[in-house]
Amino acid sequence: MKIAWFTPLSRRSAIGEFSVHVTAELARFADVELWVADEPPFLRTQLPVVTYSQESHELDRLGERDAIVYNLGDYLPFHRDIVAVSRNRPGVVILHDRVLHHLFAGMWLTGADLKHQLYVDRMRAYYGESGAEVARATLEGQRQPVWESDEEVLRYPLYEEGILTAHGVVTHSESQARDIRARWLGPVRALHLPCYSDVLRRVDGTRPRDPDGLVQLLSVGHVNPNKQAHRVVEMLAADPDLAARVRYTIVGPNDDFKAYVNDLRRFIARHADRLNVEILGWQPEEELDRLMAQTDIFVNLRHPVMEGSSASLMKQLAYARPVLCFESGFFGELPEGALIRVAAGDFAAADQALRDLVDNPGLRRRMGEQAHAVAASYDEQSYAEGLLSLIEESRHAAPALDFLNSVARQLGQMCVDGMLPTFDEVANDFARVLSF
Amino acid sequence: MKIAIVNNQAPFVRGGAELLAEWLHDKLEEYGHQAEIVRIPFQWSPPERIVDHMLAARLVRVANVDRVVALKFPAYYVPHENKVLWLLHQFRQAYDLWGTPYQDIPNTPMGIRIREAVVEGDRRYLQEVRRIYTISKIVGNRLNLYSGLKSKALFPPLLDSEPYRCEEYGDYFFFPSRINAGKRQHLAVEAMAYVTSSARLVIAGQPETPTDLGRLMSVIREHGLESRVEVIPRWITEEEKLCLLAGARGVVYLPFDEDYGYVTLEAFHASKPVLTLTDAGGPLELIEHGRNGFICEGTEMLAKAIDELSEDRALTERLGQAALDTINERDISWDRVIRCLTQ
Amino acid sequence: MRVLVASTYVPFVEGGGRMIVRDLVRAVRERGHEVDTIEIPFHSAWNTMLEQMLAIRMMDVSEAADVLVAIRTPSYLLRHPNKRLWFIHHHRGAYDLWGTSYQDIPSTPEGLATREAIVAADNLYLREAQRIFTNSQIVADRLREFNDLEGEVLYPPLGDPERFVSRPAEGYVFYPCRITGHKRQQLAIEAAAHLTTDVRVVIAGAPDTPQQLGPLQELVTRQRLQDRVQLIPRWISEEEKAELISRSIGVLYIPFLEDSYGYVTLEAFHAHKPVITCSDSGGTMEIVEDGKNGLIVAPEPIALAAAIDRLRSDLQAAAAMGERAHETLLGKDISWDRVVTSLLG
């Protein structure tokens, strides 16, 4: 089977990283090409890379491929081109995030070609009048933009827009798959995000004893309020006994929320007497690996959970260290024992759980082993096999889905909706003849 | 070229559009092309069906054809990358007839939605067409007004104009047409009441209903015109029509707001001036007042025109000749039609 | 009665499907009914079929006539309360030709799904018909096998049977048919090389492509059959055909695996002439009976030559077979009266 795999391939892209690993495995069973709209430098891959732009004739070659896979995430610069291609040439969509609102709001509300009315219409189409109202009020400045509130944007995720013409959908969380199945006809599969085999190979389960006896805590990821680093720091400041026994390192790009980061720094400075906290900013891969190898406990208290799953979590599991997180989103879907989970948003419980881990090296070791076992079970081969099976299903569903979409488009062009009997007649015909 | 003439179909109905499609088919083959008439069913009652058939037309695939010439809504929605319109008319119920008793679509929310569908469909899908020709300027004007589209008038010629002849300018004026309220034969009769010359009126055509005939006959009786107005209340043969045309002084034709009307063209081929009213519609595109006929404001003016022609033979001949010349001046010919549609 | 005859077609392609529509329309009209046709252009590209099928479902002719007769697939998708089918064949690429080199839908997942949908639609909408007739037993068998539906065999008659008269036989057998591989004119020429009597073989028809004709002409030359075989490689008019049939000893019709017996067989029977056909010719088996109104032989040159020689050596017996051939038509009532009564009854 010939597959065209659309992905960002920038060195800063976690989805790019994911693509490189998964397609390497996939290439054992199929002929895979990576289709990329970014500028080099790219992540390294052995597979052919086809660069394209919206106007390029290159895209005509897609007709020769048996299947197309589109990787979508909630980041405009990496995914705008991918969305554009997917509209005209339907294929399988891998949803990396639960929310694509920032992607589509970015597409429609910024840049040269503004589509304010489209934004309102789409919000209405998926979420009814309340969605339309939220959109309208946001546009007119009558309220805080909906995309600035994580809780709210989860209610209006707009991922639906990303899978509108898809032949099949892959998510990395069972709960998201359930949501989609309830509202969308085509094949949907939840696959475990793999823990990359080279990561598993690289990881060495031991860690040198910290000279000053402090237990090393680490949080990895873009520094923003969602990651809740400020709550963790507040939690430590309120528990000087615990704070005295740990060093907390916060690693990850911190340019986007400067005000937040500055507030955080100021807080840390104000409590310098009791806190041992450092904010390191973005680190290159080797440095990050070194830091992770020296970690005793990963702190992953993001809330609410915005991603479909997390490659960095898989990596943390691979390091055979306990991961402290909330029972929320995909974190809730990992097997029992893989993570230390407390009730979502309950920092008091988090504090207690952290104390237990800090006090108990044996507990840490056991939890770490379990974490590693789970990581090892999420291998690239299983992912590739699951994906191939979904692709096969999608190819089977494609004619019926394309047909539905084509007729729906014509009806839409004629302003025909449920009010006219034509709509029901067509729907009935479909229902009687097509099977999903 | 392999050309498909795409038209609507109402089973068992054969009207002007069907005839035109057949003529076009025969002429295309005469000119060396291969032609087929493709008929797509269209049912507009109940009104919801209109949208069904719009969708049907959009989903039909006409393969193995180099060009499509489409004539009407919704047949002109059939997709093809090389499509040309020779537009007889859009779905007038949604446009100029909307807001009149003839709109056919109810003023309910559903009806309004149906109308919207027609308007949107035209606006969007007629843009796929390479070129739009219309059978008359009126149709083109409406198309521009309602759908913002430009077109060129391409008048349909008679299938065979050879037999049309002028033998003499006799003492009668000829009004050939189905007898009904829309054709307004009764106005011609009323005009005859004002006529002072010895001109006669000959009305020939199939009455649409017995009532239509009855009404006409009573107008004649009312004005005591039995000896001046002759009515042939049946469909007349081609030969009879040609004969009556050949001997007439002129032709009187008074329909209300007609789209085209071959009657004017037939009269011109027989070198006869045509008298009509200002609200006749189609005939006004061919008739120029005082040159090849008269466009009158009412029955009295019509009577005056009849008298003028009756009393002035030279005038009649001059107008008659100009009438014949009009055909060439406007290039109303199959040469032109075929050339435009196959370009 | 108001009757609508519906069918599908490809513009500018003449085929049996269009002729049967015209013939039926004329026959119905001659019997005093009002008839109109609905002929819908249909393109067999597999990835457009579902949309085109929906188009037909959207067309409303349910009140336009008392009876709707649907002929070529998938015109039977038209909705009508009194629908009868005169079913000529399925979209065979999805049915009996699936798995052969004639399969016109790819065996990809997309193709398989489309095929499933086509079959599902057929199963559903064929059942809307009040009565289903087929043009041959073979097609009725397929309908049962693939769609679990019973169809009644209703043989299509000739459009103008009166044209085909009988005259005393002169020394040839005649094979009128368009020239193409599966009609097997080649077999007839090969048989000519084995003839022992003085009988000649006359073959007439337009080659589908020039490539079809060349090898046949070469074969005649190579085997030195110029005196035996007369090849008329062009379309011949109905008059010419009727003329040549009328004076033949018998007619050959030897295609490979056809669904129906073919108009040629009917033309011969109308002209009181026996028909020689092959055991693998398909539909001819439904009306030709070996030794009675014709001869059925293995598709081999020697066997075929023997059959031709047999007719030539006993002209009286051949003529008697010809009479029985004509009686077969009457016996099976292959007539427009029967067709119209069945379809409209």
C-alpha cells in the first residue's frame, strides 16, 4: 500500500518526532512518503520527504497514493497547510490534540483572509446557538476570547472541523474516540501513543544519588498556566517541610506566556528562603535527557488536559520514575499502577501523594518499574498495526463517506437543510443502502 | 462534435421547448455534428419536488459528449465542463412571477426556502457555464436582473422558412394563435369596432377552452362585427396558415408579455407588417414602430394603424419589405445559431 | 393506458438496449396506448455510480403514467407504484463478471465497498417492482442467484419480423453479425477448411475495430478459402440481411457465452431457416434444439463443418428443420402481443 503521510517535520515539533518514529515502523509494511510544508531543517528520517505548497502540482501526485494520513495538532504554523490539503483530498486524520480551536480560530481570524462569519457559523453548526453566541461575543470583544480559557475551549473544541471530510480518525485517547463515535459516522480508533523504542533503549533506570540528598522533581513542557507549575510552587511554599527535601526543576519553552513566567519567578524569589526551584527554559534533547535521568519524580499536574496524549509522558514512563498527575483526560486511561493519580484539581491530595513518594524510595522504585513496563508495552509496532487496520477500514468506508459529503455539499450550496423534505429523502436513501 | 441538447422532460408533454430541441437536433446534424437530445425529468408539483430535481440534475453524468447545450431549469444544472446555455427561461415562478398569482410556490417558510434554493442554485451553478445565449432579450434582461449574469440574444429561427411567401396584400388582417385570454384576440375585435376602412379580421386557432371561444364570439356579437371578423376556431394546418399569411394585408398579434413568439417571425418571412401592443413582450424585440410594423398603445391606436395600412398600399409594401429585411439584418438564421452554440 | 418506458443509455452509443426500447414503444403505441420514454444518461465509471443512482431516485415520475416499464439497469431505481421490469442484465462488473477480466470495479477496499452498495441498492429497489421479467433464462437465473428474486422469462421479439421471409435455399450458410472476438467468426472460417460438400460460408458484419478484421482475412488467404468463404466486412442494411438470410440453407450463430439467443437467431427462425450454434454459445440453447430446429455442436472447426455439411447434403431435411424453427417461434409465443400483455397486464 502506498501511503502519503502529512506531518510537520520541524525539529521543534513533537508531532514530527512522532511521525518519524511511527513511519519508520510503518515502512516495514507499506510504501510511505512524508509530505511536508515546513522549511528545513527537518528531523532526520530514512523515508522520502516530499515538500509541497498549496499551489504545487506535486499535490496531483496524491492520486497515485492508496491512502493519505493527516496529522493534526492545535498549532497553526504547523498544521494550516495540512488542513488545506485534507479538505480536497480526504484521508485518515490522526488527532493529536483534544482541541483544535486555536488552529481554526487562527486560520479564520488572523492573516489576510478573515472569515469572521465562518467562525460563527461553524460554532453554531457544532455547538448550536450557544456556540454561535460565544463566537459572536468573542469577536465583538464583549467577553474574554473563548480560546483563552482552557476549561471553556474544551467545551468548544472544533476538532470536528478537522475531521469533516475524513475517511477515518485516530485518537490517542479512548474518551475522545467515544466522543467522536457519538457524532461521526466513519471508522474511529483509539491507539496508545507509542513510547519510542530508541527512547526505551537509551534509558538507564538508575540514577546517581544526589550529593545533597534532595529528591529531584521535574516538570517538562511549554510553561503556561495549564501546566499548573505555579500551583505546584504554591503548594511547596505552603509546605516548608516538604519543600526543604526537594529540588523542583521546570523545563520547557517559556516565551509564550511571559507575564505568567515573570509572576512565577517573582513568587519563587519571594520565597527563596524555603524554595529550591529553578526555571530552565527550553533545553536541547541531550540536556533534557540528562535532566530526566537525574529526576526522581516527574510532576505532570496539567489541568485541564488538552492533549490527546503525550509523547513526553511516554518518555517519562520509559525513565522508570513515578509520574504524579491528575485523574483527567488520557492520564485517566493509562493502566492502574502506571501513574500516581489524584483527583483532578486536588492539590491537597497532590501534596500528600508527593510526600509519600519523597518519603519512600522503595515506593518510588516500584512505581518506576511499573511505569517502565507500561511504556514498553506501548510499542511502535502495535501502533503501526492498529493504524494499518484503521486505514483499511477507512478505505472501505471512503466511497460512502465521500458520497455523503458530496451530496451534502450540493444540498448546502442550494441552501437545503432539514426543513426541506429532500433532505430526509436523501438521508433515508443513504441509510437504507449504505452501511457504516 | 458530439453535442447533447439537454432539456427538461414532463412525460407526455410536448411544447415549444421540445420542438426547439428537435429543430436544433436536426439542424446540428445537417451541419455535420452528431447530436442527441437528453431529457431529464422535472416535476414541480408539489413544490418540494423542485429541489429533488435540482439535486437529480446535479448528480446526472453525461459521458461521451463533447459539448452540452442546455435549455431550461433545472436541466441546465447537469454538470459538464463544456456547457453552453441557449436559455428559454429560468424558473420564473421564483423570479418575476414571485409575488404574483402565478408564483406556484406557497408563501410558507418552506416555500420561501424552496425559492431560495432555486435562486442560490442558479447563482452558483450557472457560473459553470461557458457562454449564455437566450432566445430573447427579455429573457436575458431577467437573467441579468435576478442572477447578475450576462448573455447574448440568439433568436430561434423557423425550422424551414422556404414555404413562407407573400402573394398579395389583401383586405384582411390575420391573427393566428391559440384562442385564450393571454393571447387577447378580444382586443383585436374591439379595435375592429373603431376601424373605418373596409379591412377585415381573420382569427384562426384552437380555443383553449370552450369558454374562451364563447367569450370571443360574444365580443364580436356585442359590437355587431359578424361580417367583419371571421373566426376559424380550430387548429389550422401548416398549408392553411401559409395560405392565410400569403394573402393578408398584415398580421395582428397581441399576446400579453410573451417571451418570444414565432408568429412575428413567420409574418416577417411572409413579408407582412405586424401590428402589436406595447405590452406584448417578445414581439417588441423584432418590431420597430413605423418601419416593419406598429406598436400601439391601445385598441383605438391599433384601429388607426389598421386603417392606415388598408388605405395606403405603398406604405404596406414598404413595411412588408422592411419586415422581410429585418430577418437578415438581425441574422436570425440557423447558420448563426449553430455557429454560436458550437463555437 | 399511459405507459412510461424507462431505460438508461450512453449518449452516442447504439446498442441492443436502445433498440429494445424503441421496439417496445412502437409495439405499445400500436396497441392503442399512450407512451413516452424516460432515457437517462448513465456512465458506468464505478466511482460515480452511487451519485447517479441517487439522481434516479430523486426523479419523480410516480404520477406521470399508469405503468412504468424499466429496462436497462439501473432505471428500475425510478419510483413508481406500478413498476414492471424487463430486466436485460445487471451491472455485470459487480455481479457475474466480478472476478474476471471484465470486472470494472477495482478490487481495492474502496471498490469492494462500492460494489457492496450497488448490490445493496439493487436488492432493495429491484423489489419495489410489481413484476419482474427477464430477456432470457440465463438472466433470470442470475437474478435468483445474486438477488434472490424470481423473474419471468419474456423473450424480446424482432422489431420488424415481416421483413424476414423464406425463399428456396441456394448453396450457402450465412453468419450476419458484427465482427468481434467473442462472436467467433474465426471459428466459422476455420470450419470452412474442413467442409466436404460444395457449401459456401457467407460472413457479413462491421468489424468492431480494424484489428478484428485483418486476422480473418489472412486466415481466408492462408487456408486458400477464397472460393469457400465470402467475407462482407461492413455493416449491411436490414434489407440486405433479410435477402441473404432468405436464400440461405441455414444461419450460423456461434458467439461465446451470450446471455440471450440474439436477434440473428430470431431472424433466421422467422425466415424458416435452421440455426447452427455451439454448445457454449449461451442463450441460443434456450430455443435451438439439436436436430429439431437447428444443430448444436462443440465449438470446434471439424464439428462445425460437419453440421454445415449435414444441412447441405439433405436440403429437404434442412427445410423441414426450418419449418420447425418457425413453429418454435409460435410455440414459445415470441411476439409483441405477448410482451405488451405481460408488461402491462
